[in-house]
Amino acid sequence: MASFEPNIHIAAEEHSLSTLPPYSFEQDAERLQIYLWRYPADLSPSHPLCTLELQQAACGNPSADAASREIRSTARMAERLAAQLVLRQILGKGVMIGHNADGSPFIGKSADYEPETDSRALRLRLSVSHTAGVIALALSPRPVGIDIERWDGRALRLASRYLQPLEIRQLMQPTDMAATLYWSAKEAVYKYFNDKALCDFRLIQLHPHAHAWLSARTRQPPPLPVYYRYFKTFVLTAAAREESTHLFE
């Protein structure tokens, strides 16, 4: 069986955002790529790379409704600015992150869009996740769902609400690490389908498959592969189908 591990690019400090490599359309056209950046909690529109257009995309229009004003006044502003900055760094200034009516992100055109250089970027699928000052952004030519969750005990406390009896038996005695992995994997699967019918995490059944992989069974067969990787303060999960690897056949 072929194994698959996505490209993961990590920038640990704010100043190293500029070292994130651009997306390679030629070399990795069929490969899921994940970008991680640790950003400061006080990230603000004064960041040198943050244009007025990105400020408006991240924070809303100052004359808009209360929801937009709340985004500008909380940590959500830093999260959305981080996402916009990472995307622009790896795909160029011709694109930016937009949001559908259900809140899911997509790659849209910016004021600097040029069809000859930026049109390929619009065909990529996008998924974004944040936790404790870290952003994870996934780009793929096919649907993808990504999630990061920090080790804080919350998932273990809530385990009975989202784990199926079979999953609890698989874990024998759930630990914080195992519970957080399963919570994050179900978040990634839900983002992959973006289907409210899967909102109840009990409808997503996880099975250990191989090292660094889980198999997720939902109402929509076949099973969906979920890749995971542990970091010091959080776990990263990514749900994606890579047709060339024939996973879980």
C-alpha cells in the first residue's frame, strides 16, 4: 500500500513569515500542502504586509454590522489577519481569502488579481484552522479539511459527547492525547464535507489504520483518510483523498 505524507511548511516566528515557500503549481500540482505559522496574539492591521484591503477582508467594514465590529475587537481579528497574510505570502498578492455564507473559506480575487499569473490559485481548495496563536492553512487541488487542537484537557472532558462506544473501546482508556486527536480528526472530516448532516460528531466513526493515519466512516462512502501529526502543544489533522496513493482500498 502506498503511503502519503503532505508537505508541511513551518514558520515558528512572526518575522519568518517571509520564509514560507510559495505554492509550487508545477512540482506539487497533485499534492496537499500545509503551512503552519506561529503568530503573535496582538497581530494587528499595522503589520507591514497588511494592506487596507486585507484589513477589510479580515476585520469587516467599520460601518458594517455588530458581528464585524466584534471581529475587530477580539482575537478573531488576529486569526483572520494571520490567515490572509499566510495565503498572500504563498500564493501572491493577486488573491485573498473570502468566506461563503456558511463561513467556509475560499480563495478569491484581490484588487491585484492578474489572470495570467493568479488564475490557477482560484482552482485550489482551502481549509484553515487556528489554536493558541498558531494558524494551519491547507491547499489542495481536491477537497480538504484541516484542524489543529491544543492539548488542554477539553477533548477528554467532553469525550462521552462525541466518541462512539466503539471508539471508546478502541482507545481502551482515553487519554487527553487520544481524545484530542479524535476530536481534531472529526473536525477535519466535517470541514472536508462541509455538510450540516455531519454536525453530530457521533455520525463520524474513526478507525486506526496505519501509523499517522485514521480511517473515517461517514454516511458518504468510501472511508475518508485522515492524516495526523503531533506537535509539542497541539495535534494537526488533515482529511483528504489523494487518488494516486489508493489509500484504504
